[in-house]
Amino acid sequence: MSRQAESVLTPEIKALIGEKGEMVEGWGVVDEEYLRRFVQALPDWDPTYWDAEFARKTRFKARTVPPVMVTYMAGRRPLEEWSPVEGRPEVERGSLPRIPTKLDRHLHGGDAVEVFQYPKLGDSVCYQRRYADIQERVGGDGKPFLVIIAETTYWNQKNEVLCKVRSTYINR
Amino acid sequence: MALPLAELLKLDPDKMPAHSERPTPDEFRHKKQVYYEDVQIGQEIPKYIQRFNTVHLFNWCAAIENPHRIHYDHPYAINYDKLPGVLFHGTWRMAIIPSWLKDWTFPGGWFWKADWQVRAMVVANEITIVWGKVTNKYAKDGLGFVDLEIGIKNQDGIEGCPGNATVVLPLKGGKPIPYPFVPPN
């Protein structure tokens, strides 16, 4: 006789919906060197990024940066948060509370982005994460799993929203 | 004349990148506006086709300060994480797709939004084909909204990133798209 699997979306997990991480101010400002390395690596050959004369003739009236560059740039860490032993950051900033579950397999299901404006060179950027939604689904094997939507909003120093990213994670 | 996606996938992978429609910096400088009226439902938009190799991966890891070894340490990736090779980052798609759609709408349009699923790994040295097809269009508040089906296929036609996007194009003789962009109600 089959038994319905126990729900993994506990009241404790449901209570996390809407929970926010700390507001994080990104290290440094939107700068030439980060932009140069980013567009080389992407690659994105738009001269609006590096040709000031051309950029002045566009509707932006100034140089811009790639649409979501800010989402990578905001993750830069100051030297004191970098481990010289491990070669990676020691401190995770702006994290959301851990999901209290025994489901230990974590998958990145996808992303959604929405862009409103580009930061300008010299702008500083802040970001904040929140649990936008957490739902339970049932897999083909009859076992329930969690679908977690974490939304990150990025602002400039004028408190204007630059873009939003909603990432979907699956815990099963 | 651009090669349709279905025809492109019949080619030898080494011949695919020659059909990339990514504009050069000089083509950007003289790029003509795509207007809402120019777009037909079912139309493919310019595809970006490239074989991304480990040099590209190295550059991307360094640029975004991501030190995870599955992206550049081949023995670690295949032996420890049992992967088919070093992988492009899941979030790499998040940079590629908005830039590509920004290019198509340049100079007067706006890449507004996109969403996609992460379905398959992108392994170094694969061909990546960033593609899109118009699925719907509508005018609202004097602006032209175009919905697209998008994705990133490899040389075998395997879709690793199925998704949707909406861009905003100006109407011929219409008003400029506001900047910063304000979504319609």
C-alpha cells in the first residue's frame, strides 16, 4: 500500500518567504578596468562601452555598460575578505537564511532578469536578496522537492533600481 | 542572407561560426534601427555562434572573480566532479542573453526582460548558438513590445537554455523609448 510522501514545505520554511538578506554595498564603483575586462571576456563589442564620442551621440548621451554587468561587479570583495590561503573570498555577504531541510541535492534551475537602466561609470551599487517564493512540487518518483525563487535587486547610489534577477533553485 | 537555425544545424560544426551575425564594432556604429513594424511573428532574429574554448573560460573566471575549479581545472572537473570537461558558468548565460538582445534592439530599443531554464551544461570547446524567434508582438502606450522564444543550442542541436524574452522597439514615427525604462502597467 502506497503512502503519501510527507510534505517538505514545512511551516518553518514557508515563513522564510519574503525574508531578506542584509543590504550590501558593492566594493568600489563601476570602473573602467572592470568594464574593460568584462566586455573582453563576454565578449560584447558595442562601442558605446568604450568610445565616448560615439556614446555621446546615442540616446544614453554617455558611455554605458553591459545590461547585467552590475550583477557580477557587485560581488567583488575587499582584500580583507579574501583568503590568501584558499584564493577565494572567506566571507559570504548578503546571504539569505539557510533553508532548514534534509533535502541535500541543490540544483540551479534557471534565471530571470529584468533591466531598467545601466549604471554610469563612477556609480556605486547596492544589492539585496530575498526569498520571493518557495513552493513544493512532486517529482516523477513521487518524492516532494522544493523550488526556491531568490530575487536580487540592484540599486545605484540614488536608490534607483538598475535591474532584478530571480534565480530558481531546486532542493531535492 | 542569414542561415535559418534548422539549416545551420545541418552544417559541419567547424563551419557554423562563419554564420554568426554578431555585429562588429564598425557595424554597430552604422546599425539601422529595427522597428516594431519590421518584425514578423515567426521570424528568427540574428544568431550569435561561437566556439568558446578554455581561454574564454579563463577570461570569464578572472573577469567575474569566480575561482571555482570546475571552470578551469580539467583534471578536477572530470575526476572529482565527474563532469565531461570544464564548464561554463550557469550565470554566464545571464550575461550573454541580455547583451545579445540589447544588440538587436540597438540603438533606440530596449532589452527589458528574459527568463530561461538551465537544462544542459556548456562544456568548453562546444559550439554555442544563441538563437531567438519572435512569438508575439503588441503595441502599448506608443511602444512596440516583442516577445521571443530564446535559447542556446550546441552543435548537435541540444537545447541547454530554453526561455523567453521581451524587448521593446520603437514604432516608426513614434516616440522614443523612455530611459530609464518604465515597464507598462
